[in-house]
Amino acid sequence: MLAIGSTPVTTFPKENIDTGVLCLLAYYCTFHLTCPKCIATLLSILQTEVLQDAIHDRDATSSYRKALSEWKKFIGE
């Protein structure tokens, strides 16, 4: 479920978690949503690694750079 304040905006069935993640990423990119830091970092990683969409250097926070470094170590790059 995606909610703004206490108002539900969209719900996703848990059987389609991949669709839910992509829709959440689309909302995040389209509407420039603010999210908790850990979620924003995860969405930034998905944006750059899954969608192959570059982010601006000023958006590359230290937590993003750390997460990306750990991800590249994990996949052996």
C-alpha cells in the first residue's frame, strides 16, 4: 500500500511484489516523493542498477555510495 499521510493512494497484491516495487519506483521518480533515508537509498539503487538511469552527483548521498559499493562487491564487479 502506498499512502500519503493516512490516506491510501494505491494498493498492490503481495503476489505481484515485483509490480509493486516498479510502481513504487515510478511514483518516487515521477512525483519526486520524499521517503525515509533507507527507502530512498534502495529506490536510488533500483533506479541506477535496474533501470540503468543515472542520478545526478548531488543526489549520490554517502549512504547511496556505500550501498552501491556493497552491491557491486556482492555481484562481483
